[in-house]
Amino acid sequence: MMTSGEKALLFHLARDHFQGTGIIVDAGLFLGASTEAFCRGLKENGIKTKKIVHAYDIALWNSKGFDKYLQNPGVLDKIGPVDFKDGDNYQSLLEKLLEEHSDTIDFRIGDIVEQVRTNEDVEIAFYDLLKNYERDLACFNALGPHYVANRTIIVQQDYFFENAIDSKVRQEFLSPYFEFIGAIGSSGVFKCIRKIPTEFFEKDPIKKLTVDDKIKLLKQAAGRIPISKFQIYTSLAVVGLMIQSGRKEEGISELQEVEKAMKYAKLTPPRAAKIIEKLKDKLEGARLR
């Protein structure tokens, strides 16, 4: 589920950026590609501290989305054929795939809302599970106070996608405290440049944002990268938020603008076309109500 570029980024961050004064947060493992990249980078870095990588995942199997990955040659070479049913806990599989790095990984399996915690500085954080407000808030409240100015790097996988709206809104709201470094595939990379105010962890400032505020922040996220399929996906997140907020007429207008941009740029990604059709169905359903 990760591109070679994303894995290379995590490897280089662990090898060249990590100083050993804190931890690496690896949130959203699936079969451990991100974890493997971090651990290999740490080996070349030469830092010997144990349990550096705090690895979070609920580790419950989803046959429809996951089964095909068990046929990956790298997986088969390590573990041979295995079979999981929907809802099965697959922590044992993760531990088997990553056993050569067992001294480096602190597995934290379960709901991250309940599991996330640290008393150490966060040097690097990779997020691939901030799919709803509860997870996003839990990670922010537990880990955000430990971000270090001019040191902490945040990698938000699927930042330039149509989902995970809450995490995009928060990250853009925090723009005064972060520098946008760039994008690799759908991932957005940010560096903390100043300490986040303590009061943000006492009362969530996102709760005070209006729909207009959130729309503006999502458009800001989409505007961080040039026109591409990933910018289109992020722009479609704006349409999705408008629909969720009952702003169907604005949603129709925004969707038309996205389609114009696609036509102008001669972009026809099949996935975007499918998302657009789903959004049109939602808009039509909203109209009928």
C-alpha cells in the first residue's frame, strides 16, 4: 500500500534525520512496509537504542481489502501461505514479518485512540490511520505536545486524497507551526518549526472552526501541489465536505470546477472519475431529499 518513493523517504528520514533523542511514531502498519523502511534506515544510522519505533495498528483483518497482499512474493518468502478471516487479529503475522527488527519495535496493537501515548520527544511521525476525528484528536493530544521545533518531521500518508478530511483540516490549521516540505505520491511531508501552543491541547481549536473555515483549509491543502491526480483527489475532499455539511449547491459548483480543471489539464485518472460519480450520486440524493 506504499510507493517505493514513500518507503525511500522513511528510510532516509531514519538514516539521516533521526538523532536518537526521541522516538519514531509509525502509525498504520498494515503488513509493516513503513516499519521495515524505518528499521533498515535506523540500522544504517547506527543508533543502538532499543524500541525506538512505536508501531501502532489495530491489526484486524479485512479480507476484501487485504487478501491480495498475501500473494506478494516478499510476504510469501517470509511466511509462506497463510489464511485469515474477516476480523481475525493478525499481530502474529506482523511480528513474523518484522522479527529481524524485534529489538527496535515497540508494538502497540489495538485501537490507537486507547493506545497512543509517549513521554518522549517525537522526532519523526508517520500517520496512515487518521481516518476520523477521534483518531486524529487522540494522536494530536498525545503526541503533539512532544513535537520539537526544527526537529520533528510529520509524514501524512494519503494527505493528497479525498478522505481523512479531519487530519487535513488540523494540519492546515497548524500551518503557522509547520513548514510544508513537499509531497511524495499522496503523502504530505511537514516539519515542525515552532512549538504548538499548550492551549490547543486543553481545548480543541478545530471545534471552533466553521464550515467555511474548513473549506478554506482543505483548498489550502489542495493548493500545496501542482495540478495532478493527487491535487484532484484533494479537491474532491472539498466537495465531500460540502455534501456532509448540507451545502449541496456549493458542492455542485465546486465539482464542476474540479471537472473543468481536469479537462484543462487533460487529466483523466480512472479513480477520480469513480469518485466523481459517487459524489454526483450523493448530490442527487441530497437534492431529492
